[in-house]
Amino acid sequence: MSTRNANVCAMRRKSLANPISIKDIARMADVSHSTVSRALSNSPMISAQTTERIHRIAEQSQYRASEVARSLVTRHTRTVGIVVTTIADPFAAGVVDGIEDAATEFGFSVFLANSNADPEREIRVVRSFEERRVDGIIVTSSRAGAIYVRMIGQLRIPIVLLNNQHPSEYVQSVMIDNVEASARATSHLIELGHQNIAYLGDRYGEQSDTERFSGYRHALQAAGLCFRPEFIVLGDGKPEGGMKAMAQLLALAERPTAVFCYNDMSALGALRQVRVAGLQVPGDISLTGFDDLYISQYMQPALTTLRQPMRQMGRMAMETLIQLLKGSASAHSIKVAAELVLRESTAPPKRRK
Amino acid sequence: MSTRNANVCAMRRKSLANPISIKDIARMADVSHSTVSRALSNSPMISAQTTERIHRIAEQSQYRASEVARSLVTRHTRTVGIVVTTIADPFAAGVVDGIEDAATEFGFSVFLANSNADPEREIRVVRSFEERRVDGIIVTSSRAGAIYVRMIGQLRIPIVLLNNQHPSEYVQSVMIDNVEASARATSHLIELGHQNIAYLGDRYGEQSDTERFSGYRHALQAAGLCFRPEFIVLGDGKPEGGMKAMAQLLALAERPTAVFCYNDMSALGALRQVRVAGLQVPGDISLTGFDDLYISQYMQPALTTLRQPMRQMGRMAMETLIQLLKGSASAHSIKVAAELVLRESTAPPKRRK
DNA sequence: CTGAAAGCGCTTACAG
DNA sequence: CTGAAAGCGCTTACAG
């Protein structure tokens, strides 16, 4: 680098690194920096006149108060840390959208971090949030085990878990009511006249899978329908796995007439596989999903599914956190009900027995 | 609240607000806090012995260095602010995923904020980022006008724009090459034998729409095909608008045999509308999209589209920012090529003229 | 109503 | 190799 370039760089760096401070504007206004600080926060201690004058000067000189300096003395940062598996997952994105909305409303900024489903990375992320001195943490759909939850319980930072594995009793959480919802969707299928209903689950042993499966079984049992092990088939929560699992179902001597899918992504794959096999939904097979992703209403046929109110859930998590920060006691665990959204992918079976 | 509760709250607050500091561990180790600071950053000035001892003590006492205090003295925060329209948009989510990945790699944390396409809110967001003293800002797909871009150009914080309206020459940017890509997709349709190709655009006057339309026209012109105004129809970038726009096309006396859609979401709606009309894709009409969202490969039929490498683009934006921070000059504007992904939604027209 | 002083938790010259 | 001192940009008792 030439000397001239080096100089330019140095100048540039300097200008970048030295925003104007409270002292600068104190000098301009010919008052102490305490007065500036008070005026800028509209303290009643300062005369209306000086307050206004200082505001004007601050405005003109494009002054931006340093939140980092302020945080050091106030001992809070007005930030939240959010950890998601990956923000590319539409469910996570919906939740974060809701959190961000509420956070902004309360004057908080949000740190976002992906765990990539890697427990070690998740721990590093939480650690970095501690160092950033976030006021609170929200973790979404973490699969990190019970050990980790205990660790997190010992955290000195308030935390709220959203749709997490093993929320434990030590932390606040907001969870979708999986078993109730799944039972409802299964009952819907039964009421339509289906007797051979399959469950297309998730092979990764998610707690949500266990719960949804449980709701499915309850509904079957309540209706006096027998449980058929060959109707239980496992995907991976994504279209790819849904296709493979559906292929297994289609290969059966006696095919189910309806399939309850673990989530919408699985249902998308299942639907595709049915088509590949030259069959129709819901003509030959009815399909239900879980989540109600934005695209599900545009699937062909539009998907009947259980709607998780992602944005509201995110909002609730943020609001719970705010309560925690204020020290007011609030519900330990919020269960939210999914809404059954009836669309085109479910219909009565072709021939009743 | 009872007195007892109040006490509990006070204790709790205290424990939350007072993490252990460098002074505490200095006391434990019986050294000065300067020594602790140096040992913790593995300064060669400190003996291996003391360094190790201090590390052990810090570990045991769960010490977490305060990034906020550190930031105050080092004058950088190792944070980036990202502004997206809404993180619920799958394109934004993909980009943020890439940014986050690269950021973590470089030891940066990311602040995320939604602008909700509201210029005022966008300005507030940027302002809050300034106060947070972020080291840099990345703005994705902002529609905020040229005035705003100028304002942002005067910002003392390095900024990089991704797929933005009017990037201007004052700021770094990474942009998809819309016109080249669109021309390629249109040419693909032409090579298949289509002569009546419609353009289903976006009514909000996005620059990307203008550019994609331009690529479409270039390709038509290069092939000597005449441009038909009635084949230009406007959606809203979402399935809903795609449906309506496609309905207009289907109502035409002479229907197009292929439709180039502004983006995948529009194509999803268009596809649905074709189905509603009892027609087939690609049998009766070929369809192409833009983006290659995750779901596009699972559409029925799988969508032929132009792939924007969202994660890589996010990564590039972050890397550009890092370069900027290091003061090294880098390309002003990076143009990235979209990849034409051939799938099932395009085929030769039924009857050639 | 205003100012001087102390302090938040670090880093980093400056001494020794 | 280690420590005392100054300072980053704020807020907030304490005086006047």
C-alpha cells in the first residue's frame, strides 16, 4: 500500500471510529456534559430553553447516543438473543418475524443466531449472547437435550423456550398443543369416514413427533379404530422424506385412504409421491399437514392442515420475556392451540366398507 | 407484592445484573485486573503459569467478558446490522442465513431488523443500528428510494446493499444479474419453439421487475419475435397476484403458450390458475419462475426457474463488508449470475405454427 | 437549574 | 513479567 493510501485509510478509519460524543455537543452548547445528557433524555431538571437548544444542536450535528456506553452504566442493553436452528426454515422465520415485531415495539433490538442443530454451536451462541450482555434469550425448536436445558436453566439471563424439546420446569416456554391438535385432525379424517389412516412421522425423534403421534393414536382409540403398525412410516420433516415414506405406504397391499403428515413439508413430498404414482389427492388419498406454512394454501390441492400461529407465538415469547424482565410473575408454560384449517386435500374415502 | 416477594425480586435482579467482572477474578487470583485482562487475551506479556491459573479461575467462576465494556474501549463492536423487508420472505431468510454463517465465521454477531417496506421504519432501524455502534450494515431488497440511498451514503458506517433499488455509485452492492438471466430464460422458451411468450410481472415498479422485463424483451427482439402488449400482465410478487394476472392471460383470444413469471411465488399462483382453468403445465402452457425457492423443486410440476444463490449472495455481502472494515479496496458492485434450472414446467408448445 | 465527580468493565500505553 | 493510571461515552448521586 502506498503512503498516500495508508494516510487515506487512517483518516477514513478515524472518521468512522469517532462519532461525535456528548462532550462535543457540550462544548458546542457551552454547558457541561451532564447537562447535555439530561437534556437529551428530557429530564425535568433542565430548563425548557436549554433542553430545546441542546436538542437542536444534537440534531444538526447528527449526534447518535452510544448505546454501548449507556448499557455499561445502566446495566442492561435492551437486546434479546434469538437462537433458531436455521432462519431458512419457514417456521423459524415466522416466529422470528413475530419476535422482531414485538421487540421493536418495546424498544429492543434482536440478535439472531443459527445453531444449525449443532449442540456445540448452540452453546457457543448462548455464550456469545452472555458476553453481549443481552437482557434475555429466546430459543426456538431446539433439539438440544435435557442436559443442555439444565445448563440453560442455570443461566443468569432470563430465557424463554418456544416449541422446544424438554422445556423443563425451570424455564418459561410457549408450546403448541401437539397432542390435542393431532387428535383433532385425525378425528376430522375419521368423521369423513376414513378407517385406514396412516401416520407419516419424523425419524429424528423430535418430541413434537412423539406428541403428534400420540394425538393420532388417541383419536383412533377414541373412535374404536384399530392401530396398524404398518401404517406408521417415518420421513425427515422435509419433502424428500415425505416422498419416500409415502412410497412405502403406497406399496402396501392394503393402502391407507388418509395420511396424517407430521408437517406441511412432509405433506408436500407425500403429495408429490401420490401424483407420481398416478393417484389423486383427495380422490384416492386424503392428506393433512401441520404448520400451515404460507405456501400450503397454494398447494395443489390446497392443504388441510393445523395452523401454528407462528407470528403470534413469537410475539408471545417476546412478551413473556418482557414480563420476566419486569420481574412480574407470569404463566410458566403457555400452551397454544393449533387451528384446524380445512382445505382441499381431505375428502371422504371413495368406497366405504 | 409482599415484602418477601419484593426482596426475592431485588436479589434476583441483583444477581442478574451483576455478572462477575475482571476485578472479581483479579481478587481471586491475587493479581491486578490488568494482568487478568492480558492473561485472558493470551498476551505474551504474561507468564504461562499465571495465564493458565487465571484461565482456570475464569472458567470455574463462569466468567463472561463484557463485550459492551470491551467495545467501548476498542471502538468496534464486531456486530453487523441487517435490514430486510420481512424475514418471513423466503428470499430474505436465505440471504440472512448466508450472512449469519459468514458473520459467525468472522466472529461477528448479527442484529436483525424488519423494515416492513416502510421507509420511515427503515430509517429508524438504521438509526438504531448507528446507536448500537454496529461495525457495518447490510440492506436487502430495499425499495426505499434514491433519496434514502443518498442519506445512507453519508452514513459513517460501511454499508453494503443486496439486490437493492438504485444501489448508486457511493456504496458497495451485490446484485443478481436480472437482465442477463431473464434473457436466458426467455431464450430457453424460444428454443423450445414458443413464439407467444407472456411476461407476468410485478406491479410495484421494482427495479428488478424493470430489469427482468428488459431481459425478456431483449431475447424476444434478438429472436425476431414481435412484442405483444397484451402479453404483459402484472402481479404482485405473490401467488395471489400471479393467479389474477394469469387469469387475464387465459382470457385472451389468442393465449400465450409460455409465461415468464417475475418470481417463483408469482409462478406458484399462475400454476394454480392454469389448473383451475382445467389446463395443464407444461402441456398447454409452459411456466418459468425466478429465485428457485426451496419449494419450487417440489411444485407440481417442478418449476423451471432462475436460481438466485441466496446463501452465497448473503455470504458475499458479509465478506464485502469485512473487506470494507479492513480498509482494503474491493469491487464496488458485484454482479452475480443466476443459474437456469431446467425442470418440468417447460416443454415445447403443443402445435407449432 | 447546572456542574464536578465517580463509576460502569474493560484495554493499553507507561513505569518499574 | 506485573501493576497503577488513564480513558472509552455515558448516567447519576452529590453539591451548590
